[in-house]
Amino acid sequence: MKNNGLADDAKPVRRALVKSFGCQMNVYDSQRMADVASQEGYEQATNIEDADLIVLNTCHIRERASEKIYSELGKIRQLKDDRAREGRETTLVVAGCVAQAEGAEILHRQPAVDIVVGPQNYHRLPQLLRGRRRGVGSVDTEFPLEDKFDQLPASANEAIRARGVSAFVTVQEGCDKFCSFCVVPYTRGGEVSRPLAKVLAEIERLARAGVAEITLLGQNVNAYHGRGEGERSAGLADLIAAAARIPGVLRLRYATSHPNDMSDDLIRAHRDVGALAPYLHLPIQSGSDRILAAMNRRHNVRDYLDLVARVRRARPDIALSSDFIVGFPGESDADFAATLALVREVEFASSYAFKYSARPGTPAAEIDRQIDEATKAERLAALFALLEEQRLAFNRRLVGRRVDVVFGKPGRRAGQIVGRSPYMQSVHVEGDLSLIGAMATVEIVGIGPNSLIGRLVARASREMSLIA
Ligand code: 5AD
Ligand code: SF4
């Protein structure tokens, strides 16, 4: 067997690395770009130093996210120069939402970048890579008419397996909501849903390769309205019902949802579809009606609380999580106190909280009454403390209860395996490696700082064959 770093036709092996920043949708896009690179003959690199093709799949949601990209690009430039002196060429691609928002500006700020490609255009990477000329940067950030997912290679079975038993599937992209703080409608464009049959075919392929848990993704996933059978349109509840029938799909999740798009059908799916995890990420952003109006959220606190009550009636064991922004322009102490009160009323299992960060081009960035950094930091700390208290209380309440766990990998200790609860926590149990890829009922016996400790009760809970 040859092992000289040369392929059979004596071409040097080229390696690619796609580094993902930001949300789960970027993780999915990064995997699809890795599939494109693989089709173009690149092997997967494990670190940037080994990669001939480096793709940064960027995030623009908050200012710090995009600054991180520029500092990373500075480091890569150094690496690229060092390698050029050794006669090795490196191709540097900036993809994702910073690429979309800043376009050619990236080439000015960092001339080491070869290609700038927006989130709607990365299926054109092969042409961009082949067409690239040394020293000339190219930019592709148009919103094209073609469906990029149709143009992308399907993931190979080995790639699917290497990514584990949980997979993301993007079913909807873009957003028409225009919350006043958010760049997404500008960077990802308007809402577009993939056709039902295409999504189901992708899920079938994943399940056949051993994926057990699927998260359906979209910036506004519960607004999904894909082309269904014949002329009918399919909503997220239809998609969930159909996906749950695919053999091998043990658990389904979806993220992220807007409160105004929680249809009755979708709420009913939480009652009727066993595979749908009793977990809902439903961002509210603020607990003050005044701030919600300024954010252009188009719902108030009462609407949200009523919705939570309806969801809990349909599925009493459902856990909720949310996103919050503190220090939105004009947020008073009373507005912030209303956010804390809302959190106390709902009781979340886990949540994300962010300091407001003004994004150029969004309406909120133009508001005069921006909040000072110290106040933002103070509010964030207070909100974090409350959310953390609730997260730990939620975990403590699970002790003694039985939950279904989908096992994904061996634990650090021999004889231990690690899986995920319906509520997204890691669960460690003593168990056989053969359970990886399967779901089993586990009794929670203890909690760690970031995970749960359990005891196996029954394998594949749907069949209820007892282990102990
Ligand atoms: N500043 C702070 N947080 C933001 N988010 C979106 N835009 C901003 C911004 N300009 C947060 C919201 C959203 C999550 C993905 O990121 O809470 O739900
Ligand atoms: Fe941004 Fe979500 Fe609002 Fe759309 S619904 S504008 S993605 S925060």
C-alpha cells in the first residue's frame, strides 16, 4: 500500500477544512460545503495548518461574531504567506452571513481572501474554485433563483456516519419577520421552504445511514410551507408527521420558531407524534410589551403566555427554552424587570441571553437611546443567574424520573456511554456500545454541572424489552 501522501495518479493529496461559526443552520451548511469539497477531490483536513482549502462559514448576528472572523482571517493570512514561501498554495473562502453582508468589503479588509460566497450561493463553489485565479478575489452573493439544495451532492454514507447519530436538516431558510434588531432578513433573504418530498428523501437517506435523531432547521422553521403532494402545501406539522413514519427516525426536533407561527396543527403534533421531542425553543426576546413593540415582534407578553399554556396543555411534560436580548435601545429598569418576571412565570429549562448589539442596516441601530455597556453587562448577569437557577432546578426535578435517551458515543470511562435526553442534556450511563444509535429508557439518578447521570431501564423504549 502506498503511503507517500500521493494519490494513485501521483497528484498530491489536497485537504479541505470548513470551519463553522454561529447557528445550527451554519453547521448544516458547513457539512454540505464539506460534501462539495469532497466531490471536488479534497480529503477532510483535521486542522487549518493541514488544509489547502479553508472555508470559514461565518456568522453576522452580533458584532462580536463578525469581529472574530476578521481576527481569524488575520491568522490565516500569516499561515498562507508562510506556505506560499514553501511553494504551497492555499485557497481561502469566506462563506455565510458575513460574506453576504459585507461582500467585496472583505476582499479590501483582508486581501488574502480568494472567494466570498453568500449562504444562497455555495452550491456554486465548484465553479468558483475552478475559476479562481491567483491574486484575484471573487464575490458571489446574489440571491439566485435556483434551489441550491438541488445542485448540491448528497452526503456520502461514510460522511453521514462520521457526523454521528444526530443530524440537522435545513427545511426552510430566510425570514420575512424583520425584527428591528436582526440582520437575518438581509443576510439570508426572504422565507423559502424546501419541497416536502425532497426533505423526506434526505431524511430517509440519513436514517438508512444510521441517523436516529433529526433536527429540522430554519430561521423561522415553524413558518415552513413546502410544496406537498399534488398542488397541496405542507406545513411543519405535516412534515413532522411524515418524517416520524420513516423507519429508523427515533426522535425529531425543530428550531427556531417564532411565536406567531405556532399553528394549532403544530401544537397538536406535540400531543400526537410520539417521536417529536417534548422540547420547544420559542424565543420571546423580552418580557416588556413596550420593548416587544419596538422590536417589531408583533406579539405581546400575554400572547406568549397564552401560547405557552396551550402548548403545555397539549404536552404536559414539554420543556421550554428561549432567547433573550438585554439592553435593547430604550430598555428601562422597569422593562428589564418585566423580562425577569416573565422568566419567573414561564420557568425555562434552558435559554440563551445576549447583550443587544447594534447591527448596521437594521432599524434598531438607528434608535438614539442606546444602552451603555455597563448596564447591559449588569442586566445580562442578572438574567443569566436566574436562567441558570431555573436550568439547575429543571435538572434536579428529573432525578428519579424516566426519560428516553438516544445514545451517540462512548463515554470517557470504559463501560460508559453518552446520549441525549429529550431536553438536550447529555446523559451518562453504564451500558454496552451496541446501544449507540439506539434509544433506551433511562432513570435519572444524579446530576452533574452540565449533564445527567442515569441507569438503563429498558432498551428501545417503544418496544419495552427490559434490560434490568
Ligand atoms: N443583538 C443581540 N442579539 C441578537 N440576536 C439576534 N440579533 C441580535 C442583535 N442584534 C439574538 C436573538 C435571536 C438569536 C439567534 O440571536 O435573541 O433569537
Ligand atoms: Fe431575526 Fe428571528 Fe426575528 Fe426573523 S424572526 S428577524 S430570524 S429574530
